Amino acid sequence: MPNVKRLTKNTTVLYQRLGHFDEHLASFYSLAYGEPYIYKDTYLLYYDRFSKILYLSLFELNGHEDKLQCIETTSKLFEPEEIVVTSPEKLQTDIEDFHCVNIDFDRDYQIYLPKFDETLKGNAYKDLRYRVHNAIRRGYHLEIGKKMTQAHYHLVACHEMTKKCDLWDNQLYLGVRDYLQSFASPLLFNVFSNKVLIGFDVVDFLNDTMTIPLGFYLDYPSLADFILFKEIVYAKEKGYTWLDLGWACNSGVESFKRKWMAEPKFEIWTQEYTRNRVKDREPIFAQKNCEAF
């Protein structure tokens, strides 16, 4: 496979460090989506031989390569039944023997930390200051760790019951424990109220970016605001430049991220292709519901 190289655990981490946002959490995705590979030292991909799904991330790590050629080459190599592609641009509906049946457009939101005042002083921070102080009055407190407990699994189950999740979302949830155990960098930011776990975020780190790929919360006032504020303080103390909050997912989540002064930094097209589907209908535009903010 001259154009496609299988990644080891160490090389997976190496390529993760070249990433620009959580789409390049190669260590996490290698556990959730299948065996990790790199195409021409540029595009990351994962193949799950059990479900026969090929996941492609067409965000360049080094230079630029033809995106369609990458899809065509890897689809012939792995012979998947389904292909899930994330890309900075919309791709054509038909590629080789595959037809696009689902399309989602989203943006990745990040906070530029040097501009954010973690003291929350001034009129610009009035609403955020109220929400954080409300959480503190309610007795919320943060603990950072790496161990998944039954309480964590309960929160994940509650999230799955209330959200419409894609298959690849569920695969990520199932991979959290192994991700924490197998790699040194990821952490859990846990929030407790009266010794009860009421929410947690999965956190990892790329270069100058602290990223939050997943979050799970119970319905407690100001909980999401409290945990995000603590993460901003932590990221600034550790010297990170960006705090990546992940995809907008829906209008409510997007509004929350904008409220915390996050800005869209990357556009993301997610397209799902299947083999031997009817080609005379337009692909469906879908709304992701992947996070708990």
C-alpha cells in the first residue's frame, strides 16, 4: 500500500499533534472507528472491518492531495459498504460505486484565549458572570481525573436516551474508557453537586489547543457554563492559545458557544456514502446532535 500507511499507537499520537481541531483526535478515533491509516501523509482514515465502514477526514495535515483520489483509492483498497467523509468542502454526490445519501454542514467553534478575561469583569461578561456565580452558589465543584465510573456511564446513557445520535456518535461514547486508559493526554473534567456527578467533559490537547470533543450533563442550572468557565481558566493557566468547543451541532448549542465568545474557525461538511443505492434522489441534509452543551 504505497499511498496508505497503517499507523501504530505512537505514530497515531504524532499525527494527532499535527491536527488543527478535534477532527484530528486521531488517538480517540482510532479506538472508536477502527484501524487508523494515513493517505500520502496528508489525510487520516479509519476502517472498521466489522461494520465495513470507512471513515475519512479530508483536512490536510501536510500539504495538499486530491480528495476524490483519496476516496477512490481507499474505497478500492478496503472495499467498504459505507463511507463517512468529513471535509472542508462539499463533495460530489457520486464517487465511483458510492452514492451520497446524507449531508450535514457544520462549523467548529473555538475561543481565542488571549482575548478572554477569565475574571469576567465588565459589561461584556455580565451574563456569563451571573451564570458562573449562580453555579458557585449552588455548590458545584470541579474534579479532574481519568477514571470512568458507573456514574459516568449513567450520564452517557441519559444523553443517548434524550438525543438522536448517529452510529459514529455512539461509537465515540463506547470508546471513551479505552481512550482514557490507552493514552496519557486525555482527561475528564467532572462536576459534582453534593457529591453527585452531574456532568463531565472529555478533554484532550493538540499543539496550542485544548479541545473538548464530548460532554455529558444532567439538567442542572448553569452547569454547562460552570464547567466551561473552569476549562477556560485551566487552559489559560497551562498556556494554550485556543479552546476548541467542537461543532455547533444545532442552533441551541451554537448560541451557547457564541455566548462564551467562541467563533467559527473551520467549516465542516459530513457526507455519508453507501454502495449500490438508488441514485435518482437527492441526499438528505441532516442536523447533528452530537454534544450536550
